[in-house]
Amino acid sequence: MAGSVVAVGDKLHIITRRFFEDETRRHFAGEVASTSDGLYELRGYAFVFHSGDNEYRRRPDPRVRIFSLADAGHIVNKIPRDVDIAALEYRVVDGRLAITDGRNFALDINEFGPVA
């Protein structure tokens, strides 16, 4: 797609917005495999929040998901291309929730202050 901000090979972290308090918190991290007409096919991992443990857990099996990044229901962050998607996990870093590869990459996803 000419002029697109997101291209095949880019890596993304996508947060699906919740519309209701009791909705499941879902995140996805993956690599763009293809694009077509504003749709993006990503291969990667789903992360789901488990309220009992108060943590995000990665689903063990890789998935293929299709997203429209123009959808207001998604918060999209670019991840550096050299990050290993399979190594990503959620950790508290300096009192803030982040997704990290445990090496050089950490993305703070708690925009509203320290983790309680």
C-alpha cells in the first residue's frame, strides 16, 4: 500500500479498547504479514488479562489476526522490527506495567500512572 505508515514486516502491539468495565482486556502483538484495502494481517500472540492473578497472560499458540487500524476500538503501537515477538511478556518495570522482550525493548502501557 503506497504511502502507508504500516508496512509488511512491521511489528505492532494492539490494545482492544473496552466499552464496558467487565469486558475482557485483550492485547495482541504481531508482525504484519500482508495488507489489503486498509486491513492488516498480523501473525503473533494474543494476551488476555486474568483478573484473579491481576496479570496479562500470553496465549501459548501463535495466531493470525486481521485488523483495521482505522477502527477507533484499537490503540496501536509500533514495535521495533528487531524485537522477537515470541519473547514478549508483561512485567512491572519501575512501578509501571510494560510489555518487554526482557532485553532492549520495553513499552509502558499504563498511561495513567503507577500500577497499584
